[in-house]
Amino acid sequence: MRRRTASSVPIEQMEKGTGKNHNTRLCFLASLSAFFWILLLYVHFVVLGTSNTNATDDSLKLQPSNVNTDSINTHLPDPHQIQSDTHLETARVREPENYPESDAHLENIPAREPKKPGNYPKSRQGGSGEAKKETKKETKEKEYPSFMRALRTVENKSDPCGGRYIYVHDLPPRFNEDMLTECRSLSLWTNMCKFTTNAGLGPPLENVEGVFSDTGWYATNQFAVDVIFSNRMKQYECLTRDSSLAAAIFVPFYAGFDIARYLWGHNISRRDAASLDLVDWLMKRPEWGIMGGKDHFLVAGRITWDFRRLSEEEKDWGNKLLFLPAAKNMSMLVVESSPWNANDFGIPYPTYFHPARDADVFNWQERMRNLERKWLFSFAGAPRPGNPKSIRGQLINQCKSSKRGKLLECDFGESKCHSPSSIMQMFQSSLFCLQPQGDSYTRRSAFDSMLAGCIPVFFHPGSAYTQYTWHLPKDYTKYSVFIPEDDIRKRNISIEERLLQISPEQVKIMREEVISLIPRLVYADPRSKLETLKDAFDVSVQAVIDKVTKLRRDIIEGHTDDNFIEENSWKYALLEEGQREVGPHEWDPFFSKPKDGNGDSVDSSAEAAKNSWKNEQRSQT
């Protein structure tokens, strides 16, 4: 039977019986419609309104820290190259990772408020209470936005360069490259052209007598750190083209080579010209304005006294680079620093060994451990008859009179002291190596001896202990012997008897400590990169980064060193972590600046710088 559709029912039948109920149905439909609209309004305003409020609250609780990718992922300029005569590959620049603007987990530094408040729900904008509160640290943070970005890179645990980025100024070639092109003018007595080859390492040394390793040994000039350090920087794994990410900023100015050209026979205007030019160039750069140069550092392979001329008199020594107001803000790394000034820091003299791989270092260390050392002590050097305070003459006499001592005398003309193999061979055969002051506090020989596994004997704390605090243990008894100069000068104690008091077991422990320090005291080949070991360059760069980072944190925290006394700079370098105050020290007599002329002074140190050059002249004749 076919089902009949509703459309086939006559309309008349559908309308039957509907007349009397028509008004009732209209009222029912009107009531139903009103009920429906009331229910709809209730659901919209009451139920959904409460849900949205909760959702907003949850969004405030769960929303992650805002990431300002605009400020991080910028289009960076083409990488600059540190100019060099070695034609090394372009400096490797690491692209920065994405760093969150928030650093809530960064110790002692509050999270920065977002630059775009529109990124937050409207209920956060223009609010009251804690949202409007601003701490002193947050105010400081807004004043230093650029270095805050650099500090935050530490928080990106996936980035091995976090907190370690270095920005390198692209200096005009007159500040570096041109000096190497004109290398014959770098010294009156030495042809420095051969010493600037091989990325500043100099010509290779042949291992004819079996004293060296077969590779990695060069006739390196002791004043070549400028170019070695700059070329090592080209291999630094965390270079950046974005200066706002930099933990420190490197200035590749060859300060040592610059002053070497004009120390003799040139007026003070000529000696100061490049330094003044450099400072003028730097101060016009936007990077300088962030911290006034306090995050900048440069290297000079000379002693500090070459850069500390005290007056404008033509007869005075050196230039005034380190006394320029702008330079006082920078950190200058030199092979000998001033104990009374805060803007220079000691780094090792270059040795003859420049390993290319970790294995080169490990093999050398093992060889030094196994050597037989037939001499109790040895000394390589010449007397200083013109210096009444020098103890060298007495050391030479003790070496000559002892059957356990070995002497390598240095004098005018040809000398074994000028032969790297002769020097290293003697050091390798000795348990202890005497290291008195040179023409100034320090001498390269100290590093050559430690490279040979020989325990150094120092007679003045300024020869190592207060100089190389980045590279050597603060507990000097671990790796060296200290005999005050007056014990030799006034009491004429026997060095042999003093050293024999140290037990063989203790000698072995001390020698192992010296050998373990070797990686930190040598500069690796700039054309390669050690796999895991940190060389003198790595240690120095990290120390500069730590110094700048501490300064930035102090600025944010509002810490000031109101009690800092610059004349006591050498004491601050010896402080332990967390210490800020200095007091009387057992070495005060060594570093006093007496008014009566009976002790060390800046003037005598400047005179020592002159003597250093005279000694260089003598060694080349």
C-alpha cells in the first residue's frame, strides 16, 4: 500500500476544527518564542561569559614568555675579515640562535617587560597592582638594552656560544695590515718580516738535535703576540656580526708593532699618532656608546711601560696610549702589566711551541714527564752590571760554583742563549729553572722553562704571581718556588741548599703541576684549532668575557666599587671569588712606590723598558 504524502492532503481537511483553538495557539507560540530568547540570552551572558573569564585567567597563567624575534633574527651585514698577511680563511662567524626576551631564570636579573604590550591579553594592558610595579633592576635594564641581550644568550642551553660571542671591529688597514706590509720598519735591529710569516709564528724550527717535536715548533719572536692573537681570533668559534649579542668586543690594533716603529728617534707626536687616531675612530662607532668602551679589549705584545709615557717631554719613553681617557676604559692585554693600574692584564709571552692538535700537546707532555733531569737547577741569562739591584750576578756565581747547577751564559754577539734548541735542551735537563727579573719584572724564559717541564724559581712576585693570574694558579707553591730577592742580595742564601730541602716526592708533584699547565701557556697554531684543550688565547678571551659580564651584572644590580684603590690593582687580582676588599699584604714592600727613591717606581720601570730594547739590540749583534 502506497504511503500518502502530506502534500496530497486537501487543505480544507487540515483546516477543519481549527477555528476555536486559533487564539490559544498564537499565545502559546508567543510564549515559546519569549522563553527561547530568554534562554539564549542567559546562555550567552551567564554561562559563556563565565567560561571566557576563566579562559582569560588561564591564558594569563599559562602564556609563555614573549619572544621578540624581531630583535634577534635581524639581517646581518656581510662578515668582515680581520686583515692579515697570512691569507687565512675568512673569520668564521656563527649565526646566533633565537633568544627569548625573557630571562626569568637568569640569576639576579629580572625578566624584561615586553616591548609590544599588544602581544598580551587586554586584561594585562594598563592594569594595576603588580603589573605597574617596577624594580630598580628593571629600570637599570631598560637603560642598557643592548648588553641585556648579550647576557640573555647564556640562557639558550642549545647554543654552545651562549654568553661567549665576540664582535670584532673591522678596523682600517692602517691599524694592522699596513704595519705587516711595512714589516722592515717594526724594529731597528731585527728584520721582523720573517717573524710575521706563518700567521705570526715565524719560520719553522728544524728538529736536528731531537729537542723539539717534529711539527709545531717555530722561531717565534717574543713581541709577536699582536699578530698571533689576532689570527687566533679568526678561528674563534663564537664570532658574531651582531654587536648587541657580544660578550666582549675585540679591537685588532697592533699596538705593540705600532710603538715599536717609533720608540727610537721619533718625537712624541709621531709616537702618539696612531693611538689617538684609533681612539677617535672607536669613539665614533655605535658599539662604543653602549658601555663607553668598557666592553672593548685589545692586545699588545710588549710590556706596559712602552704605553705609559708620564709627560709631554720628548725625552720620556714610549707613547701615552694607556693614559688616554678612552683607553682607560678598555682592557689591554700585554706580556707585562702594571701592578698599579687597572686597565692592563698580563698574558703569556709566546714560546716556540704552537700545537695544531690536542695530540701534539699530549705527546709533548708525556715526553716531559719521562725525561731524566741531571741538573738540580739552571739559569740562562746575562748579568746586569749597570743595575745595582739586580741579583743576576750572584745567581751566575752560584751556578758556576755548584756541581748541581748549570749555566747558559748570554753575552754580546753569538751566544747559545739565542739558540732555541740550546735553551730548551738545558731546561729539559733541569729540575728547577731560576727566573729572576729581566730588564723589567718579567721574562720570556719563564714560559720556555715551564714548557720544558722545569719548575720555575721566582725572586719577585711581579715576575709571575701578580702578572698571569688568568693563566697560573693563585697558589704559587703548587708549581713554583719563591725565594725573595733580599735572601740572595743581603743574606746570600744557598739556592742549592734551599732546593734540596724539597723532597723528591714533592718535586714530582710540582713538576706534574707545571706540565699540566702547558696547554694554558702556549698559543696554538692560528691556522688550526685544538679539539678540546684551551690554550693561552682561549684562557685570555674567557677571562675578558668574565670581566665584562661581571661589570654588566654589577651595573644591573647597582653594585659599585667605591673603595677601589687603583694603586692596589695587583692585590685585587689575587682576591678569591666574591671578595671585594683588600688590605695589607706580605708583598707590599715589593710594590711600594716610595718617595725616597729606594724602591721600584714607574720611572724605573720605564727605564727598564729602555734597557729591554738595548738588550734586544745586543742580542742581534
